Amino acid sequence: VWQKFGVKEFGGKDEFQQEFIRHVETTLARSIYNCDDLAAYQAASQAIRDRLIIAWNKTQQKHTTKDQKRVYYLSLEFLMGRAMDNAMLNAGIKDITKAGVADLGFKIEDLLEQEPDAALGNGGLGRLAACFIDSIASTNYPGWGYGLRYQYGIFKQRIVDGYQVESPDYWLTFSNPWEIPRYEIQIDVMFYGYTRKYTNDDGKVVHVWEGGEQVQAVAYDVPVPGYGTETTNNLRLWASKPTREFDFEKFNAGDYESSVRESQKAETISAVLYPNDNFYSGKELRLKQQYFWVAASLNDIIRRFKKTHRPWKEFPDQVAIQLNDTHPTLAVVELQRILVDMEGVEWDDAWKIVTNTFGYTNHTVLPEALEKWPVPLFQNLLPRHMEIIYDINLFFLQQVEKLFPKERELLARVSIIEESSPQQVRMAYLAIIGSHKVNGVAELHSELIKTTIFKDFVTIYGPDKFMNVTNGITPRRWLHQANPKLSDLIASKVGSYDFLKDLNLLKKIEPFAHDPKFQDEWVAIKKFNKARLAAHIKQYNGFDINIDALFDVQVKRIHEYKRQQMNIFGVIHRYLSIKAMTEKEKKEVTPRVCIFGGKSAPGYYMAKTIIKLINAVSEVVNADADVGDLLKVVFIADYNVSKAEIIIPASDISQHISTAGTEASGTSNMKFVLNGGLILGTVDGANIEITREVGENNIFLFGHLAESVEDLRHKHRFSKVPLDPNLEKVFEAIESGTFGDPNIYNSLVSSVTGSDYYLVSDDFQSYLDAQKLVDQDFKNKDTWVSRSITAVANMGFFSSDRAIDEYAESIWNVEPIAVE
Ligand code: 26Q
């Protein structure tokens, strides 16, 4: 396979072995006779990395020579997962590596297991960034990712007595072969201090920001190999270090201890990823992280631009910057500051440059997730930026006033500064005003932002500034790597692996949806994947599950809006039903394994209670002899990218059951269907477009629509809405102590019996009906498999390559650079 790509850097098996041994003996200073799996993983990685670096250098050289516009994807999260398998597959050298290590007595699978996940993200947003940089490289766009090199990624989750317990993610304990430290790239970043202005010799007012604390940003580069192409792009992650001067001063003053303390403080900036998913918390350190990363990245981008000796007005012709949510919005202000304060560009000219450079992607409409920073905190940390924001706001409001004279309410509504006490900086508004395009991540979501949270901005700017780019996923990791057997089977019908670069070619398997031989192979692969997951569950949870049962999976961050509580209430309902059955009735039951996984934010009490309930139900149900194989409940601890790669290919049904209008897109829904699982879901996020693509016969939809949600919530507020009768029985079981101390679940139950903000009761009957249909349909193996095949055949649209092409075309205006 490797030759087909024509990636000349990669030699054959013998060459790989030589390099492997060389790395064992020199890089690791060990003997090949005393080499464990960890050392072998590191040596193999080094050998692969060497090749990536050659391709990386070539790519960067070519991009510099071509001097075309580049795109920079700014994201505080890159949920990369493991790198080794991906690097081998993208470079087309898995076969030679596998054979190479096998000769030396190693199994490639064991080596792959040694690698810790790069878990620098929380969930959907971070994984999307990882898929996007894979696609940018695979489709040959010149593009870099910029992020933070957290010393600790998302915490590790253990389950103790049914509760989530967090521990730190020491992912950098052993040296990380996938990063290249660039100690020579050090950028000073300042915080705090004060501003002053003076009039220079030309009579111009100059603003200065000085007297603050300095820290240094050091670059770590992670090569991003494209699939089947020479193109290897860069992900640059910044780590914070104390500045040398600072240390020195203190040291000479004889204050060694405080010098050490200060340097440790500098390092805390990039120490840890904030573990909130879809929830804003206004901590100063978080704002420090944002500015640190934004300042270093912009400095780096500008340094590269300056080498081309172009005038500033051409900056947007050379540079596109995409803001992954509002987290990097300070970049808008920082670029304006550099242009006006440091480079002497006139305000209006600078502002044109700024707005033509940035694009902003919104990922949520949930009010609790929207970033708003208290003005006092902001002003203290970034005094000059605060002034610039006031000016941006002033000029913007003047423009609005001109367009809509006398609409004072409108001015207050769209002001970047919220007039609360204290005042708050609304980052989303700043991002909109500072960008030329704003996009949502699925059709419904993009409509919702236009009609709800950003409505006024559509009035002001017109509809063209707002657009949709439906999310996508990389088929390399989420099909070929996670499910190699399915990828091989598909290739046998498509005639090649070209579908991994052009996912619409999946359409070619549709004619085989009813072909018995193809169906058998399809079913056998699903069974293999279910056995692989069952082995994992046996190893980590310690019990057996029946692989002929329907595997029903919900894995994602635990959140009330994602409604894992509805799922577990449904499981309890199922349990109670089975308990009430005669032996004869039991014969008709479709056996099920209900699989849950996901992390809760450490401070999110309700989410933690949901985890506890799932585990409590699991304990009771799995031990109940009346139920036997008909129902098993599993909570898989520490759900992460690597576990997703095992879990997703094994699902028959996966649940994406957010309250309509709350899940912006979802991306795991796409991964499950691409792996031959069907969806049980609400009419929300990308479920809607998946339905359109695969056909409504190949998805199980239920529940109220987004347009009714507001009305229903209104009803709840003004009258007591009767509880769904089936749900009532579920609550009775919980309250009678069936799953242990009922007091533990008081708040969870009353959140539904009270205001039921997420409409669990309103949707419950519809949910049970859909589940019943799933049970019935799963019995008909023939139709089930043909639906599964048909669904996969129609998933081409959800490749992140397609999403990236749309961004490139309609937001970034960048062209791919051909590889000879
Ligand atoms: C903000 C401020 C302070 C601390 C943390 C945060 C923060 C961190 C992470 C806010 C939000 C997030 C993550 C959001 C997220 O993952 N959104 C998801 O994005 C996916 C990709 O577009 C969508 O598919 C999901 O629907 C959406 O929930």
C-alpha cells in the first residue's frame, strides 16, 4: 500500500528495522535484547517521526516558496488521541512497520497500546479541531493549528463506589516522540501593568502598555501527516516558561526562593486544561491562558508574514484565522493593538485588516456556555485590550445608531459591554463584530443562532455574514483506523481505498445492501467488533456480556441537555417491565446491553449524580437472575478517543437524544453511522442532516421538535404538568430504594418533577415508543443489516474533508497546494 502513495521518504521493511534498532540502541540507549513494549513503541515512533519530519520540512519549504494564503486554526482544544497508528496509516507504512516489529518479536497492537492519548480537549469541539487539521493536511491546504501544550489534559476518570473520581492525566511522563520542542522560538507575553499615551513628534497619539509581568511562550510542534499525500502540516502548541530576565533579577537580589516561586507561577499558565464542556467559568487563569496563547500565536503568524515584505493591507490575502468558538476572541483585539499601537496603522485601516482576517465558529446556543468576562478582572489583566474593546464598541455602536437611529434598546442589546454589575465583556459579540463570517456547525444550529442569540446582528449586518458549515469527521481515524475490517470490506466493493479521500464513493456499496454474501460479511464484522468490545468490558468491568444482544450505546460528556438521565430512566423502565414478565413473555424480549460512558465536569453535581445512578442500576440489574442475559448495563470508565475507537464500531444502536435545539451538531452521531450502527435520536443538530442523507427509514427519531420547546417550557413554568405515567413508576422504584439510598437522587428526580427544563417527561413516551420499535426491528436481521449498509453508503457528506473544502471556499479563500 505504501508504494501506491508514492511517499518516497518511506523505505521498506529492512530500512525500518535498521532505524528501529538504531533508535533502541542510541536514542533510548538500550539493548535490543532488553527492550520492552514501551521502549519498542518509543523506538518505532522515533523511526516514523523521522520520516514525518522530512515530509514536514519539505511541506513547509514548499508552502514558503509558493507563498500562498495560509489558514490558522486557533483552538484551545485539540483532542488528538493517539498518534502512532494514525501516522502509519496516513503515511501508508503500517504494513512494513507491522512486519518489521514482528520479525523482532513484537506485536504492533501491543506497541500501539503503550501510547497515552493526547487528550487536550473536553469533547466535541476539541475532537472537531483534531479532525479538521487531519483534513486540512489530507486535502493539501497550507494550514496550521495553534493551541496550548497542557501538561495535564482532561482528567482520568475512575469509578469508585459508583461515583466519578478524577485524577490527573500525566500524559508527558515518558518523553513524547510526537512533539518537537522549538526552544529557539520563544515569545514574550505580558500581563497586568498599565497604559499611558503620549503625542509623538509627528503629532500622533501613541498608546503604550508597560510595566506588567512577563512570561515566555515556547513552541512545541506536532507534525500532522495528511493521508496519502506528502503534505505534513504543523500543529504548534505553546508552553509557558518564566522569562530569563525575571529569574535573574530576583536571583541577584538574593531572593532565590521567590524566584523559584515566580517561575512556577509562569508555568501554571499552560499547566492544565479546564475540564468544562459547554459551560463557562470566569476564572482569571483561563483568561490568562487565552491571552497567552493568542499573543504567542499572532506574534508567530505576523513574524511569518513580515518575512514576505508585503504591505499590511495584504495581510488578509496571506492569512486567514479561524476562531474555534469564542475562546480565541482576544486575537481580534490583539491584532488591532499590534497594528495600531506597534505598527502605526490607522485605526480604520487596521480594523479592515482585522475583520477580513478572522472567521468565527459558534458551537453552542446554551446561555451557560457563552463567555462573558467581568470588566474589572479583564481591565486588570489586559488594560490596553480593555481600552481597545471600548473603542471597537464605540465605533460599532455609532455605526448601528446611524443605521437604526433612535433604537436605544437595540444599542443596549448589541453592546459588547453588558451593563450588569459588574459590567461584562460579551465575547461572542466581540467575535461577531471582529470577523467577516460567522458560522454554525449544523443546519438547525445555524438557523437557531440567526433567530435567537445573534438575531440583532443579522438585522445589523444582513444575513450573508452568517452561514452554516455542517461538521464532519475524518474517515481515516473513524473508519479505516477504528474499523479496519469494515474498511477492507468496503474497499473490496469500491475497488480501492479511494473512499478514504472521497467519502462519496461509499455510495458504491449501496447496490450490495441486499446481497446475502455481502450482508454476511457485514454482520460478521459487526460481531467481531462487538466481541472486541466485550473483551474490553470483561477486562475493565469484570463481567461477561452476550455479543448477540443488541448493543445500545450512549458515550459523550455527561450533561443534562444530552439527557443521559432519560436513557437510564428508560433502562429502569425496561428492567421493571422484564421483572413483571412471565417466562413466556420473556422469550419475546430482545436482549440488550446498555452501554454508557462519559466524563462529568468535576463541579457538575447533577451530572455526577447521573453517573452514580447509572452505576447503581448496573449493579442491581446485572446481578438479578430474573433478568439474566435480557438486560445488562455497563458504565465504561474514562471514555476517551482510544476507547471511542473500540466502542463505536461495536454499536448496533447509539443514542443522540438531546432536547431539541440544544446540541449544536454532535459528531459522534456521524461516527456511529459510518461504522454501521443506527441512531436513536431527537430531531436535533446533525441528526437532521443524517436523516436526510441516509433516509428516514434508517434512523429512529422521536421527541418534540425545537420549535415546540419554548412553549413547553412556558407551560411548565405556569402550571403543574402531570408526570409521564411510566416515568412516575420509574421514580417510584428509585424512591423505594431499589437502587440504594434514594436521597442520593432527590435533586435528579425533582429536576424532572419540577420545572423539567430538558423536557424529559414530555419526551418520555415518545422515547419508549422509539425504543420498542428498535427492539422489534432488531429481530429482523435481514432488514437491519440492509439498513445498516444503506446508511453507511450515504454518509459521504459527513467527511471533514467536505467541511474543510466549504470553509476554504467560502470563509478562508485559500487554495490547496498540489503535491507532485
Ligand atoms: C468556556 C469558558 C471557560 C471554560 C470553558 C469553556 C468551554 C470549554 C469547552 C466552553 C465550551 C466548550 C466546548 C464546547 C463543545 O464541545 N461544543 C460542541 O461542539 C461540537 C463541535 O462543533 C458540537 O458537535 C457539539 O454539539 C457541541 O456541544
